[in-house]
Amino acid sequence: KSYLVLNDRYYHDVLINPSRYRIGYFHTLLKYIFKCLPNPDIIFLLKVDKKIFLKRKKELNNFQIIKNTKLINKFIKENTQISLINANKNKRVLLENVFHKIKKSQHKKNNF
């Protein structure tokens, strides 16, 4: 049996940047709780140029973007199920890339 669940954020986002969610002292406790949650088969990480990102997300300053980029790069090195997607392209191309990777992942999973 196979399920497809799409979610724009998951607990990984909280672990990467707990200050975004105003989480301080409970960060260690959350790490423990999150171990009980299922891990996704594939995580899509949308990569975009900093200039484009700044146009889209006006709530973050340059320092926060640099800090988050370092945290995300560390997360990428620690997790093999991440699929990087170039988000500099238009939405149609981006979605085609995502759906192609989902199909490829499902095909690989179902052929074992």
C-alpha cells in the first residue's frame, strides 16, 4: 500500500530554525518527541537565489537568511531523503520537477 501526503512544512523545519517558531528551552524535548513521528520518504527542498528570496520573503533580513542557509546546508548533509529543487524557475517547471521526482520515488519504492 502506498500513500502520498504533501505538506509544506514538517517537524524538520522546527529543528532547523526553532527561533522562527519562538521555541527556546523546549528544543531538546521536541527533538525527543519528533523521533516518534514517521519520517518522510522524500523531502523537497526548494533552493532559490538570495535576491529572489528577499523579494518573496520580506520578513527575513540578510543575516537571518545567511544563518538559515547554513542550518539548512547542515540538515542536507545529515539527511539522504532530500531532493533539491531549483525554485528559480517558473511554477509549471518547478511542479513538473516535483511530480517527476515523486513518480520516480514511488516507482523505486514499489519495485523492491
